[in-house]
Amino acid sequence: MLVRFNAFFKIFTACFSIFLFFLFMSGLDFIVHKVLYNYGLQFSFEWAYFYWWLYECTFLIFSGVVSLIYWLSSNKSGRDFKVCLGLFLSIILLFWGGLTDVLWFIFWDGGLPSNDVVWWWMPWYAIFGFWNSLLQLALLCSTVLVTCLLWVLVFKRKR
């Protein structure tokens, strides 16, 4: 019973920590894209591209660090390697799915914009020529589903 509780506690702590990272990164994004405009910040693709690149790199480094910490504290078995890979891919998938953008609107801006608002900053807008809240939620749900399926594969027992 104690072993199950410890395993549950580890999983819960990891998931909650990852969620907090996404939440606080969306808060940082809120400061840059909302608060600083009240102090005279003017949007420019010159600074935005560099900011977006650093933002993406932060998630990439975070996913690597989380995976590495798990690996270093594990027994270094084949299953532990699959968990490391699962952690890395989960964070990347949730980032690509736009979890930070959805959290930005829900927690920091008072709710998702209506579907007539175009999400022009998303890479999907450049590809498809349109993008809105409904499409973003569909993408996020899809990446959450793929992430869940990934974890089913990670914990699948060999017979």
C-alpha cells in the first residue's frame, strides 16, 4: 500500500510541477504581452522573434532537465529510459499543442477569446491562413490525447 502511495505521489508531484511550469511561463508571457504594453512597449517582429525563440528554447531545456533528473534518480532500466523519453515528449507535445497559450487566456486574461478572434501568432495560422480558439482547443485536446496514449505505451507491460 505504501509503495502505491509513493508511486502515486511521485507521479502527482511530477505532473503538478510540469503544470506549474506551464502556468508560470504563461504568466511571464502575460507580463511581456499585456503588462509591458501599458508601459509603452511597442510590438515588433524584431524583438518578438527573439523572444519567441528563447521561450521555445526554455521549454526544450526544461523537458531535457526533467528527463535527465528522472534518469539520474532512476535505476537506469529500459522502463526508466521509456519514462525519460515520455517525460521529454510529453512536455514538447503540450507546448506544441499550445497549452501555454490556453493557460495565458484562462488564468491571466480572463478567458479564451471568441472564435472570431484570429490567433495570428500561432504557427498554425501561417500554415492554414486562419486559427481561432476552437481550433486551438481542438489541437490541445489532440495533443493531450496523444500524450495519454504515449503514457499507456510507456507503462504497457510486456507479456
